[in-house]
Amino acid sequence: MLTQTDGQPAKDGPLHIELRPQAAHAVDAPPKLRARDVNVFYGDKQALFDVSLDIPERAVTALIGPSGCGKSTFLRCINRMNDTIPTAKVKGRIELDGEDVNDRGIDPVLLRARVGMVFQKPNPFPKSIFENVAYGPRIHGIATSKRELEGVVETSLKRAGLWNEVADRLHQPGTSLSGGQQQRLVIARAIAVNPEVILMDEPCSALDPIATARVEELIDELREEYCIVIVTHSMAQAARVSQKTAFFHLGKLIEAGNTDEIFTNPRDSRTQDYITGRFG
């Protein structure tokens, strides 16, 4: 059994991580996302090499590996955020329910409504708490009346575990909230448009331990309804919240499998070396 206290690789000895019971269960759900032979280039530099990975629905898949190994690059491929980088070029195929997200007929704006994203640093809009959550449903026509919009906002904030803390100050700026509250507000904003997938790029790295625990509890609740993919440098966090883990190194997917198997019996020595803190 692996245990860990601070969430970071131990440099001076073996890493010990406590697996939650739900993380120890095998992932039998069908894949929501399928990546096949994905290569990514930024100009002349290749960032990803032939990545193939199945990501199950209604589960959390954690992407782990050293800084600069391609985790976030792969995450950004899923909802075509790399389209915003002029030098980026993506080859290969990523399917969402069997449909290639890079197909010319796919509208990136509509794709990003289906595949929401939560970034490392909380980024609420410079608007009220209410308007932060209402923005997406309004522009996508999900709520057409004021009553419907209020219902969507309340439901989203409740699902993000934030309603009881902000119900009496919905018209105050979202930026007035604490860092952990802002991150949950951003998650509420993401789920307000009824996404099918939620991408999280190190969502807790800027938060204190208490706020991190709240977000991790929220992730565990949301996985019952969504396909969640999380990039994290904390292997303890990956063990706590995920059911499947994929290890990246130097732009390559080294191995992927059920979280308990990756952390207790990795097949590749590079995975073992990273988990035990020999590098990274």
C-alpha cells in the first residue's frame, strides 16, 4: 500500500500513497473519449508523440508526469484549445462519442460547451457571481426566461457546493470570493451549460489544503454524472480522486490503467521511478 502526506513526490525515499476505496475499483465504463496516434507540434518542436488513450465516462482520469511532459498539451487537444495557438498543429484522431473533434464540421464553440475546462488559476469573469454562472446558459440559449436562468444558476451553484455560501450575495463580484470559492464558481460556470466532459488543468495547485479538499470532494461527486480528466502534479491527489491514471513522460504516454494498478504495480520502470520520486 502506498501512502503520502504532502501530495508531492518524496525525493529521499519511497512514496506512500493512500488509495481511496473508489479509486481501487476497476473502470468498466465504456470510453467517452478515444485518442488514437495523437501528435502535436508547436512550430518545429514536437510536444506529443503517438498518444493513444481511452477515457471512460462517469469516471475521473488523472494525467500525471513531470513538468513539460505533455499532460496539459494533451488536455488542450480534447476541446481544441490548441486552435488558439497559431503555431500549434495536431495530427491523429480524438473522438467524443465516436465523432472526431477535429472534423471540419465541428464548431469549436459548441465543442467547448460539451467539453468544459477548469484552469490552474481560478478565472472568474469580472462580473457578479450570478452573471458568471448565467453567462454560458444565456449565450447558448439553454435558459430563455429569467426564471429558467435563475433556476440554472441555483442548480449549478448547488452542484458545485457553493450555493449555501453565496446565496445571499449573488450580485457581488465573483472576484470577491476566496480562491477556493472562485474555483468552485468556475466549476459551476462550466457545468451550467450541461457539458458531457470536464477538463481540469491542475485545479488545486493555487489552493490551500482546506480548499483543495473541498474541490476534491466536489470532483468525487461530479464523476457520477461526468467524464472528468484532471492534470495534476500531486500523485496523492491522483490516487485520491481518480479511477484511471495515465503517466506521460517526454511527450509520450508511457502507460495507463486503473489507478490502483498504476500506483501499486506499474508495468514500466519509468512509471515506478516517477512514483517513487527517483525523478520528476
